[in-house]
Amino acid sequence: MAKEEEKGECGGWKEKGHENGVCTADASAKPITGDENPQPPGWFAEYSPLWPGQAHFLKIERVLFEGKSQYQHMIVLESTAYGKVFVLDGALQLTEKDECAYQEMITHLPLCSIPNPQKVLLIGGGDGGILREISRHSSVVHIDICEMDMMLIDVYREFFPEVAIGYDDPRVRLHIMDGSEFLKSAQVGPEHEIFGSPFFETVAKALREGGVMCIQAESLWFPSLNLPKLIHTFRNIFKGSVSYAWTPVPAYPSGVIGFLLCSTEGPHVDFTRPANPLDHHDAGSSFGVAKEPPKFYNAEMHSASFCLPSFARDCV
């Protein structure tokens, strides 16, 4: 599966409204004119209309893999500062250096907020890192993951085994299918209530009383994020607690990623205070399938992630 390329070859791609790529050719960079997106030799460049007027660059040592599945284009790069990097359809998805911040926070913020999580559904997350983090919770008895692209999973297993180790958990059941179709096929309520429901309404119906959901929710620095509207919308859908958290992830555009956490009607959930804290001081078994304790998450980071800067706090 691996396809390794040495310097001297240029691989890149362009999409409508979104130009990203990596160029390792030994040539002088072109002068930047007008709205042209620069491609300095030896650097991966990421641009997006979500954050106009800026770009994200990583210096690249070599291309380890490039391929295309039925659904998407994938590339694995060896970077100078962030280790191995996974790029999907031109957008940076994961780096070895900072994947722990995202994977640990999106997992433990919800699971540590309820006393006894038992069943978990993960939609997406094909790299396996969230599965790795779920495995630390001994109360969990069953984990379903829905991922559309088996090739993506295989690439992660080959090039990021310390992340994809999450698939080694015997509690994991992998479903190669769309997550919304899985929700419709699961026995989560009367059929007339599930089919035709918008996705998040379907998720809310699938959860038990006091069940929780966590999704990635952009960056506080993105003008596209309307936090008051987001919170209002999800309170109407889930009927329980709704909170916004954020964490630094240096390789992500703007350097931070946000999370939206929701609970259904039932026992009150205070997301800001861990009710089920991870304690690794005397519990080696709580590593799950992971090889070491969390690098980023702890109880203090949990509570701190819900503290918003004034410009965001004042509009919620």
C-alpha cells in the first residue's frame, strides 16, 4: 500500500475554491500576485474560504503515501515539525505531534461528564484515535463506529499504528456505512420518528435519558461560527444541557478547535465538572488499549476548556 516519494517530484491538487498541495520540486517559488495561492517548494500549503486571507504551511521532508479511494484523496506526509501528517482531499486532518489534544478532549469531555457511560456510537473518526481514548473507560461495554471508507482505515493502520490501535479494543464493532443510515437501522425509536428526521434530531432520539453527544464545532476565531445561534438550535433539539468548549490544536487553522456538548432530557449533566474523572496515578489498567496515559487531558483541562474569552462569553 505504501508509496514513498523522494524529493524532486511535485504532487499537488486543486479544488474549486480550495487550493491545497505539497510541492517538493527544486525550483524557485513564483512571486505572489493578486489572489494567487503560493506553493513554496518543499512545503504543504492549506487554504480555505472559511478563513480567507491566510494560509497554513508545513515544511515537508517526503511524501510517504498518496492514493485515492472510491470517496476521497489521501496523502501521508513526513513533516519537519509535526511528524507524520494525514491530508484528506487537500485538508490537513491529523498530525503526530498534536493529535492527542483533539482526540482526548472530544472523547473525555463527554464521557467524563456522566457517571457510568456504557454504550458509545462514533460516527467518523476512522483514524482510530477516539476509539483509543474511549478504551480508557472501563464502564463502556460496547462501541460502534461508522466509517464510510475502508481504505482510509487501512492507511491509518499502516502509517499511524499508535493512533489506529483503538481498533484493537474487543468492544469495538466497525460498520462500513453512513452513520445516519446506521441510526435509522438501529432500534432507537418508532420508525416514523426516525426516518425523515434531520440528522441531529435522529441522534437525540437515539440517546437514552441523560445521554450525551459531542461534535467538533469550528473555531471561536472563524467568522462563520455563530455561537448564540448554535447553542439555541441544539438546546431546542436535545432539551438538556448544551455547552461549548475549546482546546488548542496548533496544526488546526486558527490554532484552536471547538466542541459542542449536548445532553438529552433526564438526569442533569454539568459538562464543566468531571463526574467520572480519569485517574492514572494508580490505575494502569485504565490505559485501555493505549500504551501510555493521556498526554493532554486532565480534570483541570476539562473544566478550563469551558471558559470562554470575553468576546464569546458575552454573546452566549
